[in-house]
Amino acid sequence: MKSQKTLIFRRIARERGVVLILALIVLVAMIIAGVALVRSVDVTTQIAGNLAFRQSGVQATDSGVEKARLWLMSASSLTADASPSYYATWNGGATGTPAVFDPSTFDWSGKSSLPIDAAGNTVSYVVHRMCQNPGDPADPASNCLTAPGSIEGTSQRIVGGQEFRCVGNNCVAGSNPYYRITVRVAGPRNTVTYTQVVIY
């Protein structure tokens, strides 16, 4: 018969083996948790970086809108398309059937661009006059969307999307159509941001 000492020694030896296996399992679980935590932090950093680049692109659109606005104010004639970034109609430069302007499918090559900014953004813009047909915006055949307003000493009424200025019974179509400015910012990490502004 085996002595009491031998039985205790064997039991302790078995327990030591079980403790080693449990320690290895806990160690593997901790390694997996650590890798998951590092990956989670990495993904969070990437998301924050992408949001920062996107926000930078949105802020850069302001300079494109301002440049287009200044161009509009200095343009001598806005009754016909002007190369490279002005269209006298709302669907100018559009493709497809029906021709509808879609900034994501529009060919931005060769359009007016600002120099690349410090953040690496390339700002391009295009301007559409909100008229169905080119020509004088006061001509009803142009079918322009015009801005309503008030002129002291006159009355105005909106007829068929046209603004008419009336003094007594003499009514003339308004000549201040809306202009849609579309700005595209291509930034680092292939971020692309579009902003549209309507002005008159």
C-alpha cells in the first residue's frame, strides 16, 4: 500500500498541471482581448481622421462658393454659357436622359479650380443660372426662377415662376434669376465633398 505522503504528492502534482493549463487559457484570453482593444482604438482613430478630413473638405467649400460669387459679380454677360464653369441653364453640362445635373456624375475635369490648399484639398466649382433656356432672363421664353422681393413704391406678383415688377399697370419680368453654385472638394484620402448654394 502506498504511503499517505505519496498520495498527497501525486495530488499536488496533478493540481499543478491543472493550474498551468488554466493560466495558459487565461493568458490567451487576455492576449485576444488586448488585440481587440488595439484594433478598436485603431478603427476609432481612422474614423476620427476620416471625419476630420471630411470636415476640412466642407470648410474648403466656402472658398469655392466665394470665388464663384465674385466671378458672378464681375461677369459682363450671363445670358449664354461661359467656359469653363458657367452654364446659362439649370441642367447645363448634364448627361443622361432626362438631362439632370448630378454633381457626382458631372465631368469636373477642366472646370474652374482654386490652388490646392494647405490641407491638400482641390476646390472646383460650377455655376448654373436657374433658367430653362439661355438668353435674357427678363424674356419669358428663358423661363427663369427669380428672386421675389419688394421695391418701394411698387407692387410685385409671382406669375408662373417669373417675378414681375409692376408700376401701375406696367409689369416687366424680373431680371435677377437664381444661380446655383456647386462646389466639389477633392481631398486627401480620396475624400470628396459637394456643397450647393443658391444665390441671386
